[in-house]
Amino acid sequence: MKTILVVEDTNAERQLISALLTHAGFITANVSSAKLAWQWLENNHFPDLILLDIIMPEETGLELCRKIRSNPQWRHIPIVFCSSKSEEFDRFWALRQGGNDYISKPFAPQQLIQAVSRYLS
């Protein structure tokens, strides 16, 4: 089974995303900040994919993405941004920072599953 690291600061959204992914057959690890995501990466086996929010306190998802991409161990891990920022510029900038894909909130459950599955088949 594939493991997805879900990085989302809003508890309700983190639980919803985790439930959808678990129902689709994935294992999820859930953290509420970029700092906790970094700690999780340092202390666990690499996830198969990272689902990353952009707007979070202290450190943004964009900053975390750049840090992950600069680490030779982790730069190959697919990163799918999942954000309430829905302008085309936001998508462009997230992909420019190293993201593989971008979905906007609110999303349809199938949209989330398709975006994740694209990188885990």
C-alpha cells in the first residue's frame, strides 16, 4: 500500500482528506504544519507522495516544497498541492516551486483521488 503524507493545518480538512484517501486504499500520515512534516520526513520511511497545503502558520507549503526539493533524499517524492488559493498564478507558482500537481479547495472527492493516483500507479 502507498503512503501519503498529508500536510494540512486545518483539523477538519486534514481529517476529511485522510478519510477520502484511506477509503481509496492509501495509508495516510497526517501532520498540521511544515515543521512537523519535516520532522516526520526525518524520522520515517519516505512517503510515496506528499499532499501539501500552501497557507499554514510559520512556514508555508511553498517554502516546505523548496526545502524538500533541495534535499537529495526527498527530491523525487511527488508533491501535490491542495490549496484554497485558486488563481492561475497560485497554481503556476506552486508548480514552479517544485510541485507536481495542484488542486484547488473545495474539490470533488474524485478529483483528489485522481490527482494522487496519477503519481502512484
